[in-house]
Amino acid sequence: MRTISYIKTDPTKNLTLLIKDPIPVEEQLPLASLLIGKDHLDAEQAGFFMEPANPHADARLRMMAGEFCGNATMSVGAVLAKKEHLPFGETKIYQLEISGAAGFVGCQITTEKDGWRGLVDMPLPEKVTEETFLWQGKSMTLPVVYFDGIAHIIRQVAQVDDAMRAETEDMAALWEASIAAPAFGILLWQKEKDMMDPFVVVKGGSRVWESSCGSGTCAIGSFLAKEAGGKASVSLQEPGGELGAEAVWDGENIRSLRLMGHVKILEESTYSFEES
């Protein structure tokens, strides 16, 4: 029997486990894949608290596949704000070490009546490009936004139904080997309705229709900024609620990127389970 300590958060319904125990990196992905299952702690993703590399960091988190996650970053900020009893209406900026990001990630947290409002200075995308994918004998050229550790394929659609979801899962299985990142998403974006449904694959780990996706929201914001040739903002209604992003394109690259959202802390507890 093994027991772990965890915190479960709800950043726009993107249920996230933050594992408090020190876990070797090589054990994190298989352990997270087990724990997020519906037979265990039932979440969409997991991250692991680790000892900060820089003594000035407020906390360090490594995601299950070493990717970056804006929702998990906001969750860490909320946990810190709760721990120090940040008063209602007050704001504090935490300097965090998060996997998939070089240096500190600034996370601004404001205490609200029903949780915490977060604003994250996101790692900038490595590139905003287009790639061609094969599907049912035809070529599809789609925007792809690459972050360190995760890439997002943006597919504009008129509506999302069960058939489209099944097709997306088949596309992900077919395209997985061609995506040069340990995790990737296919974002079904209803542009005219400001809606987005994210399907996220962690290679060797999970395949999840996420309730919300921070990096996916920022991918669409980055794409819009490049299209506009300057500043763009987007507010997307996702299955779990609303996330916003602001991005600035300088003619060659994204030079500024921020994510806005809301976090609740659901529970802090321990969990015992049998290891196979």
C-alpha cells in the first residue's frame, strides 16, 4: 500500500492534482497517469511539487510530462495565497518555477469570494506556424503553435458534436508521431462563437477532452496576434468556463503573452492505493 499527499484544484474545471510528496522524475508520468484515472482521484492532469532550484522562487512545479500549464500555474498561486491567508480583495505576485518555462513565471493572484483570480505571464511560444496533415487521403493545412513541451493544432469548426469529437481522437492518434513535442492538443475553435474545445494528449500518459486549457487559449491568442500583426486578446468559453489571453506580435515573434482565469481549491488530503 502506498500513500501520497495531494491538493486537488479546479482552474476553470480543468481538474488538477498537485502532488506534495517528493517523487523522482522518472516515476512522475506513470504515477500521474494512474492517479488521474476515474478509479482513483479523477482529474484531467497532475503536477508535482519539487524543491526550487532558485532559493528566491516561491514554489516549483513539474507537470506530469514536463510540459508547461497555465492552469496549473494559477493553481500553485492559489495554494500559496491560501497558505498565507491573502485577504479578500488583495493581490500578490508569486515568482514560480514551472516545467516548460525558463526562469521565473510571474503569477498574479487576487483573493475573491469564491476562489482566486489568476493572471500568468506565460512562456512565449517557440513558433507560430502552419503545418500540413493528412486526413482521409486529403491534405489539411492548420495553424500550429509550439511551446516548450507542448504544441497546439488549431482547427476552426462550425460546431462540435460527438462525431467531430470521435474524428478528433482519430486525428490525434494518426498525427501523434509527427508532432515533435511530448504533449500536444487539437483545439476545436468556433471562432464566431468565441468557443473552444481542447483535446490534449500526453504521449505515453493521458488522452483527455479537457474542461479548459490555458496553453491552448494562449495558442489561439498568439495565432490571432500574428494574424493581426500586433496586439490581440481573446476570451473563450470552454466546457468548464471562461479563459482569456492577451498576446503581442512584434513582426517576427510573440513578445508578450498573458493568461487570465479563476481557480478553486477543492481539497487537500492523502490517498492510499495498491501499486501494481
